[in-house]
Amino acid sequence: MGRHTVAASAKKPRRNLVMSVIGAVAVVGVVGSGVFLWVGGHFDPLLATADAGCTEPEQLVVVADRSIAPALADIADTFDRKSGECVTTEVTAQDSADTAAVLASGGVDADAWVPESSVWLDRMNATAASLGQTAPEVDARASIASTPVVFAAAATDATELASEPVSWSRVLGGALPTILPDPEASAASLAGLLALRGHSSAEDPRQFAGAMIALGKSIPASTSAAFSALGAGDTPSVVITTEAQVAAYNSEDPPEPLVAAYPADGTLALDYPFVRLAASGAEGDAEGEEPAADGEEATDDGAKTTTKAELLEAFEAAVRDAAKPLAKAGFRAADGTGLLDLPGVGTEGPAAEPAADAATQLEILRAWGVLTLRSRMLAVIDVSGSMEEPAENGLRRIDIFQQAALGAMQKFSGEVELGVWVFSTARNGELDYEDLSPIAPLADAAHTQQIAGVIQSLPARLGGATGLYDTALAAVKRVRETYDPEKVNSVLLITDGKNEDENGISLDALLAELKKIDDPTKPVPVIMIGFGPDTDLAAMQQIAQATKGAAYSASKPEDLSTVLVDALSQRSCRPNCG
């Protein structure tokens, strides 16, 4: 990018004519000391060239999402060199999440912003509101480009994956191993969640919640990290991303190129709006100054100079006219049209709806934040003699619980911390409970193996009556003793009966003690799950309410996995979940 001199136009240039110099559709003549451009049948005076006296070129600063910043930098370089304007255009690459946050908290020293999706404007406003700030004044123009959301796969896995159509439905059903970069930072991931929600069952909201829990089990730090994970496992997997990101990755000649797999059940597209930032001063002249003439301002010697607003509009027009550079970078036109000739992506774009429902996307993002909060949980399991009774399918209750518990463990990420108690009456001396595994991260393979061994040993531990109330109180106290403010601390208590400890505390005494030890700064909700016909649901609900937890009833023991999804997905609404 260099310094260039332009002549001031007598009229504010129309946007379809601003780049006429680039197109060389001009006749240049010299009159006196001025340089003139023949446009539309008349002469327009331009500022003198750099050699004729432009000593301080105007500077434009454009902040753009990292995905599109390289293409915009190339367009800016051409704009600076060939437009004849006395301007230096700087394109700064920054993640849209970071720009949105900085704008919300006070502003960015830039003239324009090109985020990877319009949803970032809503994120910006929501963040400003949460900070008690007024929403930033911006002028969001139409999109300059678009790119569809796709599944990226390692080229070596493409044939195997293509044996069955890739689709959002397969992701929802857990049949297509999928990696999701953090939707807090990726509009592609957030749009992917929107697509998943659109294809999930309206009758069973657990399906979408369960899919988010599964996707949140391992969240890569970035899209690049997600791409690096492809091809590394035994089972082919895909990354939710965009066509443009696949093209950009392949342009770096990686050891394992990627291919874009287009969802068979339709997809969404990200837009890239051109956003002018009012705080930059590019919206016009300073307050109180009288403009010289229709977009021009006068210098001390009476010469006319082009305003920053006019230069910014010229750059925006240049970007909108730059279909080839954008296509070379893997972007299609704002309406999704355009042909690409790049490795790993299709020539023609898929039919894609715009990911325009920003309100729903923000709602999904809040749910994602709740579901992926890292948990610190003490699982307390009933091993009273009644667990040996048969369920409807003929298996013992404890057998069905074992199957459900092992399946549930697979849903947790390694960052979840889990401990295990078992309980019945007089289980450990005079105590009704026994600590079999401390609360520790599941990322520790030895700890995970220990918990799996505990679950396998449960049938051999059966016996006694149900010592529910003493155990619930002790569990809450234990979790609070080692409370971690960075995690969701909770007790998950699973039982098939009601309190049968005649020597223990009563329900009223339990509720009074829970109220007495309640600490709003260290909440420990108790999630009660009862299964079978003998559970005391009314008592469970009172215990849950006293701790701002929740009580669930699984009429069949095999419903436990579904109930666990409910328990996890409603963390944001307790204690008033509908």
C-alpha cells in the first residue's frame, strides 16, 4: 500500500463510477495545474497526483474477520494503487467475536468493519446491554459476499463418508462423528447449531439438547485445530465450517487437504455485511463545520479535498466490484451465486438459506453456554436391596442402571469432574453412604477407569434399606466443602425408593438444615432422579426445591439417559423450569 494523490471531484462520485479509473475508462487531460478525468461527458477535477503535491494521504482503517481479511487486503492494495485517490487503506484481521466485544465496550479505532456474519451485530448489541453501555452507532450496509456452511472432511476419508449422504439428521442421531469449533467464536458453528435445531424433532426437544451435549464433549480451540484433528481417528469425522474456510485451508498446501461435503438436507449461508463505524469520523464532517460542497472540504489555500466518507464509500464500491478476488479466496456473491475453481469445493454453490434468525441464534448460544458449562458432580447411587428387583424387561433395576450409567459417562467431556458415592442404611458403619471415588476430572484415565469399575461392582454391593435423607444432606455438605467457583457444582442422586432410615433425620429436619446451610455464593443444586414405581416423588421435589435443583421421574429405568439430558439442559432455568 502506498501514497497516492487524487484530484478533488466537483461532485460526489456516484458509486458505480468511483472505480472508473481502475477500469481505465477515462480520458485524462491537463488544464493549468489540475488533473482532470473525462467521465460521463464532462470533465471532473481530481486531486493532484502524489508527485503534484499530495503529502499527507488520507488513511482508511478496515477491521475484517480473519476469514475474509486477506482478500480485502488485496482489494485495498489495488484500490490504493489504481484508484488515483490520495489514500492508504489498512485492513486489520481480527476475529469477529473480539471486534464485537471491543465495539460493545467502547469502540474500535477504525472506519469500517466486515464481520463473518450479521449475527455479530446482534452479539455486539447484546454485549453492550450486558455491560450497561449504549449500543454502538453503526451503519450496517448490504453484504459484500457469502459462503455456505458445510461439513469439512479429510480427502482420504471422502469416499467412505460419501457411502451415505452427509446430513444434519445424521449428526442429530449421532451417526456422523462431528467436530464443532466453539460457537462463541465461530459464526459457522453457531449457524450449524441453527441448522441442527431446524432439523430436530419438534416433539422431542431433548434430541437437539442431546446433540449439543455430544458436540460439546470436545471443543477445539479454533477451526484450524478442528481441521488438524480430521483424519487422525479410526472413524471418519467432519468439521462444521464454511466453504471459504475449506478453500483457505487448502490454499496453504496442507499435508492432508480437505473436501467440502454439502449437507444433503440443505444448509445455511453466512453473509459478510459492510459496516461503517460512526465513531471513526467517516460518516461526514465534524460537528459544526460547514461542508465545502457536496462531500468536499476546503483546505487553507482554497483547494478541494475528498472527505473520508467519500473515500470509504469509494472503497466499499471497489469491494462490491471485486467479484474475482473474492471468488479466488473462496467467497461467492452476497446472493450465493458465482462459480469457484478451487480445490476441495464445488464449482457451483449449494442452495442455501441465509442464517438470518439472529434472535434464535443468540438463544441457542445461551443454551450452548449452559450445556457446556464444565461440571463438578457427585453421583450418589442407591444400592438398597430393592435395586435387585426386576424391571419391566426382566433385567434387574441395577443391571439397567449400569447400562445407562456407562452410556451417560460417554457423554461427558474430560473436563467434567465426577465422584461416586453409594448409599443404603448402615452402609459404612453408622453412615448410610460410602465414598467409593473422589470428585476428580474424567480426563484422568485412571480415575475414569476407577468409576467404571465402581459401576461394574454395584450388583455385589446391594443390600439394606434406603437411607435417603442423611445421604442427601451429607452429599451437599461434601460438594460445598471443595467448591469450585469456575464450575457447576451439583449432586446427582439416583434412587428407586423412599427414605427408610428410621434412625435418621426426618424430611422436615432435612429441609430446615438445607435452608440453614444455604449459601447463594456457593450453590449446590441436588438433581433427584427416581425410577420405578416406589419412589417418593413429592419428597424428591421438596429436596430439589430447597437446593434450587430439579426432580425427575423415570417411569422406566431405561429412561435414565433421557432424564440426564433433561437435567443437564435445564441448568439455566432452575429453579423455575417449565
